[in-house]
Amino acid sequence: MIKLRAKQDFTLKDYKKLKNIESKHEERGKNTVYKDDMFECDEKMAKYLLGNNDLKIVVAELVEIYEPKKNG
């Protein structure tokens, strides 16, 4: 998994693919990520949010890359 921090407010159609969202905002708009929110996602989503998209817009910054803990 990859942990990112939002650099700006943005909406995301695939919002449900984000995991462990940490936010200081109590009210949330539908599918909205707010500046300074921290969240986890897979590599494909991370690349998209880091600028590998049609508009080349970077909306997040990399915080951490880690392997999920395995049970057993």
C-alpha cells in the first residue's frame, strides 16, 4: 500500500478505493478529499493522483510505501 497526503481539495470518482482516510474535516462532501487529508491506496491510484493522468495534475504527495502486514 501507499500512503499519500492531499496537496489540495479534489473530488474523486473512485473515492471508495481509498483506505484509512485521516481528515480534520468533520463535514465531508460526496467523493471529496480535502487538503492535508492522509489516505492509503494501491499503486495504480497513487500514480494517478501523483500526476499520471490525462491532465498531468498532481493532487497528492507521497508519504510512505509499505507492505501490508500478513496474518498468520
